[in-house]
Amino acid sequence: MSLLANRRFLKMNGLGNEIVVLDLRGTAHVVQPGEARAIAADPRSRFDQLMVLHDPVTAGTDAVLRIYNSDGSESGACGNGTRCVGWAMLADPVMASVTGRPGERLTLESRAGRLTVDRVSATDFTVDMGPPRLRWDEIPLAEPFPDTRRIELQIGPIDDPILHSPGVVSMGNPHAVFFVDRDPASYDLGRIGPLLEAHPIFPERANISIAQVLSPAHIVLRVWERGVGLTRACGSAACAALVAASRLRLTGRRAVVTLPGGDLVIVWGEDDHVLMTGPTELEWDGTFAPSLFAGAA
């Protein structure tokens, strides 16, 4: 039987981005892709991202964080989910008791590096997403581009493309941001997204965003998330959109990013780190039914 049978989880959301937080501290279990897909398939625990906590391995950190997409693949970053982890580790009575100390700040280890989470209110948290990676081989791209502010990529007729020349950024996962002059909702991202996500230029696939800059301090964004699909919010995409817009001088280094699920405040600091602030919401807690993992190893 899977160790996850009857295991407690939190069903949360960050701006409507569906998140499940699972605490495996004190165990050696590593979630397998089949287990992640089984959890995502259950309506009670359906998620865009599964945030899994493991015991810390480095002094001065509070936990190791592994992030899974709903297709079972691992992700390097999830800003909305990391805010939910902040709430879980500091405010949920069960998980906070394992954390073992009161506080307003956490430091997490992830595939994207160290992530710092600060509580700014009862439900709002700021995540330091670290510096963006802007070089073509860091994002990564399949071929060299000396200037990643705009790369040669388009979809649609060559003389009248639907989208073209995205900025590309890694925020721990690859992002391509297309800037447009009309409402991003007017584009069929549900059709365009999977084609571009798997484009050969992105050897690790990519998150695909359509962004409209309303003012130097306001961006409207829709996101097709790698391994997930259309989402109501994506924190790392909001960070990537602000960085890509600022590099093109379309915005300053601070903006409100409006997604279908609500607003995030993104700041690209002078220290090169990108800070994301937004809300969290606990929907319910529960336990996984043992039958969920039959044949899921």
C-alpha cells in the first residue's frame, strides 16, 4: 500500500490556481508520477500543482520543496503554490507544529534554488523567486539567441502571424511571453498553448503567456501552463511577464499583474531578485483514500 494512503493534505488556492499541499517531512517517501496523477484525478484533491514538503537538508532552511504538475511531471517553480506552502507551514495547526517554531519567514530549498517566503498579513505572503535567468542556454532554448528580449518564434501565417516575437525568461521554469495590443482573452490560448508549449525551440517545454500592457504599472495576463493547461493564475508567469516587459521598457520594475483569478504585485528589485506578493486561501483538508493509489506506483 502506498504511504500516501490516508495521508492528510490541504486543498488550497492562490488566485484560483488549484494547489494541494502534502507534508512528507519525517518520511523518506518520494511522490511518483503515477501517484501525482492519481491525486490530480480525484475531484477532492484536483490540483494544478502539488506542493510536497520534505525534511530540510541544508542548515538554515525549513524544508525541501518538490513541485508536481497535474500530468505527473516535476516543476522547478510555482509562486502561487509557494505562498500556500507559507500559509500551511506557519498557520495550519498540524503542519505548523511540525515546523516547530512561530515565525513570519520561511526558507525553502527547491529545484529553482532557495525561496524565501514572508507573511505580510493573515492570508497574504511575499515570495522571493530569486533572479530571472535570461541567457538562452539557462532558459533553456534549443539554439543560441544573443538577445532573449524577443526571439524568432511565431504562430499563424508568416505574413500575418497570430502571435510573434516573445520574450523568454526562466523563473525556475521556462516562460515565453507574447505581448499583444488587445485583450489576451480574445486569443484562443487553449488551442495555441499546447502547440507552443511543445515547440522544438523549448527542449524542456515552456509556459506560454499572452500579455497586454495597460500602463507602465499594469499588465493583463493569461497563461497556458506547462504540464497543466489553462490556469486561472500562474505566479512564475506573472514574474516572467514583468521581467520581459521591463526589459523592453514597456513597464517599470514594479507592476500589478492581473490574471483571471485576481491580482499579483510583482517587483524586480535592484538586487535582481523578483518578489511576488498575493493571497492564499484554504478550501479544505482531507485524507487520500487508499483506493486512489491502486496501480499508481
